[in-house]
Amino acid sequence: MTNQLRALSAIRLSVRTDETTSPGRQRAANSNEAARRGAVIVGEAEDLDVSATKTTPFNRPELGAWLARPDDFDMIIWWRMDRAVRSMADMAELGRWAKENGKLLVFAEGPGGAPLELDMRTVSPVSELIMMMLAFSAQMEALAIQERVTGAQAALRTQGRYSGGLVPYGYGKVKNPDGEGFKLAPDPDAVKVLSGIIRDVLDGQSLTAVAMALNEAGTLVPRDYQAVKAGREPGGMRAGRRHDRFKWTAGTLSKVLRSPALMGYRLHQGKPVRDRDGNPVLIGEPVLSREEFDTLQDHLSTLTPQKNRTRKDTQAMLLGVAKCRGCGGNLYLSKRAGGMDYNCRATARGERCPASAGIRADWLEAYVEAEVMARIGDSQMTKVITHKGYDPTPELREVEAELRALYADKDSRKSRTGRMIWQEEVDALERRAEALEATPRTEARTETVETGETYASFWARHDAAGRRQLLLDAGARATVAKGRSGGGAERLKGPAPERLKFTLASHEDLHAARLEEVEAEEYAASYE
């Protein structure tokens, strides 16, 4: 009695929503072919949202796992050959595997609609020839599809129409008022969120602080927001398990805030799409002007890496300000029975302090506050306002980079249509570069203005963290010497004056500092 053949049903879909090649249709065709052959299906390899032009059969999540254990089945059934491969190289690799492992490759619908089998269980030059001829046909079809799709999408993009894909945050799909299809336009709700994010960032809040505030407020990240707008549930799959929704992170914010889409630019593969004159094709009304976008980019480029930032996990007002006169190291806040002290911790650094200092926290903080109020309390705080000029250089560099990439890509355009599109793109960028080169540069200027607030009022409305940052930016130092043994008089009357010394940057230097950034930074500290 002949053993029944064991069949593996292989299903692949590039786009999950494609109804013409749906998994159900493929599964039914495979099952019918197995039944016609008297085979039993022992497993299924279903790879959805997987492109055959970008992955080999061995690299696909489910099919690759099955191919790694060939003893579990005798044959593989696909609906059509393009479900298996779309390149001659992949077909050759699959054929070698099938020959080495003695497998039967079956396609429920071959050329003309009839079933086709490639029996690799025995040496068959005819099977190998048919296999390579069909693979060649599949590869040519894939290239033709790719050129048609690329050309159609390029035409839609240059017309300002939505060509599919991810919608940039801040925009949404709307009916094209000028004809068929869709366009993108600013989404009022998303623009409101973006405006708040940009305001907070420019006011000095860190990206981490802004992200935490957005998460606490329940603000949807771009991916979830677009899902909700499209009528889908927010969230996704991660490590095989569904989670409620994605969270804002500093990385997500940086990606959104650095995107030229904020200027209304239509992007393709991260680069602006340009018209025949080289001007960026716009999605619609921009969220930011070029000047505003450049100001934001300048600010983002100056953000200090997290590892170098001032500590936010302490309420010690004088951390970094109070110093031990014995070793020059910081004094740290620590608890004691009945209160708090600032103490030298040289030993924690592996050092020995010759005169380790310690002092009651309330005494030292009161002393520093009195010194600050006496010296600058009634003075007006200032801030520096920058009036940004116009410099065509940033966009010129973008155009230059795009031109270099295009020139490097010239030889890859094999068809006449591809070469024609390449030349149009080059001509447009050249015209834009010429216009930018002829645009004069205007210089930026700055001015220092009073904020209308005194240092005393700023001090009064901030907590310990805010006051600490003001002191650090002002270059304040409070050095403390070691007290006398016993210290009975000191415990009654307070520290001896000679133990304390306070220095502060000059009044002029303080006015030159951008102290409004201190306020913004310390406001952000409440979220970090």
C-alpha cells in the first residue's frame, strides 16, 4: 500500500487587504489540489504582508521555519508561482533545496490555469527548465508591476495628490477638490497637539518631559491617531501580544519635529517631492514656515544629551552649589534625626578629605537666599530674543544631497520611462538650486530685553529645583569649612561667619544669561 503524501500549504500575501489574492482563496485552491492528488495537508505556512521581491522563501517567517525541517512533509503546494517566488535567483535556490531534499513543488494554477508540478524527487532536466522559464516570467512581471506603480505614484505626488502610504502627523486625507482621488490637508486636532509640543520644546522643556506629559494626558501617538481617524482600534502587535497603545518617546517626538512635512512638504522615502521648477510640492497649508522650521531645528540640535544634564531626582537646592572647603567636592543632602544636613562625601568618591565639612541644611539655604536677595534680588531679569534672518543654505544643501543621490541612481534606470522621469527630476532640482543660489542671505540679529520680573519674584515662585538651576547658571558657589569639635555655641547661634563664603557671577553676566531657559528647564523637571 502506497503511503499518503504529506503536503504543506504555503500562503503569501504582500498586502493584507488585497481581496484578489486573499488568504482564503489561496487556502481553498491549495486544499482542492491536495485532495485531487490524494495528499493530506499536515501544515500551513501563512506569511501575510510579506513581499516576494524583498524576501526569499527561506527568509519568510513561517515558510522559512518549515523549510528548515524538510522531514515533516513531502510536497509544498502554492496557489500560483508568484506566491512562491518573483525572481530567478530565488527559484534556483528553492529548486536546489527541493532536489537535495527530494520534494515535489506544486502550483494549483499554472500557466493557462491548469495545475503544474515540478518533481524534484528525481533528476529531471525538463522540470528544471520549466522551473527557470516560469521564474523568469515571474521576475519580468514583478519588474513591470514595480515600474507601473512607481510611475503612477510619482505622477500623483507631483500633482500634489495623495499616493498612499503613511500620512504625516499633522495632516489627514480629504477629498481632492480639484478632481479625482484624495489630497492631504492639515488636521485641526493634530495641529493643535503639534503646536503645543513645539511651544513647550522651544520654551525649554526636554523631549522626554514633553513625551511624559503627552502620555499622562492620554494623547495618541501618530500611529494610533491615524488608526482612530481611519476607524480602527489603536494599538498593535508587539512580540506576538497586543498592547493597548503605543507611547510617546523622545525618539518619536524627534522624528515628528525634524520632518520637513511640518513645512507642508510632500515626502517620498524621506525626501521632498519637487515640481518641474524644483520647488517642494506641498501637502497643503504648512504647519510651520521655513523660518519657524529652521528655528526649531536649531533648537533641537542644541539639546544636551541626557547623560550630561543636571540631576532632576533630588530636592537639594544647593546640590552643585554647596562645596566643601576641605576638598572642593560637592556637599550632599542627607537625613539626620530631627532634620537635614549638607555633608561632604569624599569617601564615597574613594578620596580622603583633610577637613570634611557638614552643616545644617536650613542654615545654609537661608544664608544663600539672603546673599542672593541682597545682591540681585531687586534686579530685573533679562532674556535674549533672536530675530532670525533668512539663509538659503539649508535648503540648498538639501537640494545638493538630492542631486547627488539622483546622479548616483542614473544607471539603475533601465527603461526609457525611468530615464525620462530621472531627467525630469534632475532638471527640477537644477532649477531650484539656481534660484536658491541667487537668493541673498539676510543676517540674524539678537537683542537683550527685560522680562519684567525680578530675581526675587522668580525665586519666590519656584521650588528647590528651580532655585538650584538659577544658582548654577549664575555661577553661585557657597563654600563651607569644617566646624569646631563639639560646636555647642554653633548649635545655639548658628554657624560661625568665617565658615561660610558665597560668590556669584557678576550682575552683568547674569543679565547676559538666558535665564528664561532656566525656568523652562525646571518646569520640565516636574515630569522627569
